[in-house]
Amino acid sequence: MSATQRDTTHPRPLSGVSMRDLLAACAAASAVSTPPRAPEPAAPRAPVQEREAA
């Protein structure tokens, strides 16, 4: 077999990126691409009742 031919019967695994780096990149991409949550509506306040002066 010449140097320009590849042996396709035994594919070699790609190296250079660890699983930790790959997972960190996916988590970062997810964090950047997810829009922020909308603020929750303010809870309705009960009307304040004034006390009568004694």
C-alpha cells in the first residue's frame, strides 16, 4: 500500500479534543444561545387599609 492510500478497514479515532472540553463547549454554546427568562409578573398587592385615629 502506498503512503497516499488509506486503510479504511480500521478507522482511527480523532484525537485532539477531550470529552471534557467537548462537553464544556456544548454547555457554553447552550448558555449563550438560550435567551434569558422573562421576569415573573409582580404579585398583586392587597390594598392598604388606613386605621382610624383613636
